[in-house]
Amino acid sequence: MKRFFALFAALTLLCTGISAQTTACRTETNIAYRNAADDGYVDSLCRLDICYPVDRKGFPTVVWFHGGGLTGGRREIPKALCDKGFAVVGVDYRLAPRVKVADCVADAAAAAAWVVKNIASYGGDPRLIFIAGHSAGGYLTSMIGLDKRWMAPYGIDPDTAFAALIPYSGQVVTHFARRREMGIPDTQVVVDDMAPLNYIRSDCPPILILSGDREREMLGRYEENAYFWRMMQVAGHPDVGIREFDGFDHGNMPQAGHYVAVRYIRDFVKKRER
């Protein structure tokens, strides 16, 4: 039922014209979110773009981390998330193997901290910041949302600063790019201090886990996320859900995921306003 419902919800939102609820937006690009300190690589990669509504205030914001295995990809603002009444921030971060995976996570934390501290100046509500991303971006989402050491240098507690986490097909075991750093093969599962699964707890932000079809996902990605979801329930987390999209593989599952994420954010805001 979870698989059918998730796909049905995505198609329903698509067919009923969720994009019709559009909002006039402005986009600002190539904003530096951390001090480069004469480091050209930091200066070129630690940048973000922001698309935000111009005709309203107090809107939610999605911080979006791109995929690419932590070794590739570039920042993006997914079209399906635009013009929906909230801001979207597309983030670049440094890439392995030029830097360590820990540096990628540190960049994600720095970008999220920039949004927390600056979104009000664009008209956004700093209490409604949703952290999201696909694949490697989903991993970064979970790491900075669950392991408090990454946001601590900015004086930010993710439990109160982030409204919710929305990882799309992210790894919850130690990322394979990190395992390569340690000379460990992709098929050897590791859960260490660089694994979201190591930070199961009941008091973290709400989580919506999105996954492609278990038969089409890569490297057992659905199953590891399903275990993550189950262990969050065992730990007593009050607000964690998982959606699996029938027929969608790892690469194209965001096509369905974006529609569910939009509905999730809108429902979250409605509940907050009651």
C-alpha cells in the first residue's frame, strides 16, 4: 500500500495541477556562503543560488543539495519545486576526491547556516527551513540534520533550526565515497561516525524519506532507508515517514518525489498555522 499510495499521490498532484498555484519569484545567483580565505576551490564551489517569492513574506525555504556521489554534479534549483510559494536554495559544495567527504558535509552545514541566518532578509520564515537533496544530497541532508557536530560551529541546533529533513534516496550507512577513502569496497556496509544510521534518535527533526522502487534502486538503497525508518520508529521518533515510488529508479525518482515533497511542506505549514 505504501508503494501504491506514494505513486498515486505523486500522479494526483501532477494531474490536478499543483503547479497552477504559482508565485512570482526572483532568483539571485552565485552567492558565497563561506569565507574562501584565499582558497580558490572554496571560492568557486562554496556558492549557492536562491529563488524566492517576491509577493509574500514568511514563506518556507527548501535548501537543496544536488546528487552525484559526492564526486560530481552541480548546484540546481529543481523546476518542480519552484513557484510553489516557498524559496529554494540550490547549493554547490566541494567534491571528493579533491577533498574529504567530511569537507563535503562541512560545506553543507555552512550553506544551511547561511540560510538560517539570512533567509529573513529575503522575506522567509527562519522557522520553516526544510533540508533536502537527492542521493549524495540526501546523505548530506541526513548528516547535518542528525549529527549535531556539523551545525555546532555556527551556534545552530538542527533540532530547532530545521523544520524537517527530506532525503531523496540518500545513503544512511557510511557513504561509499567515504568507504573509498578508507579502501573499503562499495559492497561492504559500514556504519561509523559518518553514517546517518549512527545517529538514530527520537528528538531529531521530522523526516520524510523518499525512495525509488526497491527493485530499481541502486545498491539496496530502499532497504537501507527502510531499516533507517524502522529504527527511528523503534527509538520512538514521533514523525518519520517513508515513501517508495513504484516504477522509478534511482535517477528519476525525484520526478515523483518533488510532488510529494511540495505537498508535505504545504501540509506542514498548514498544521503550524492552526
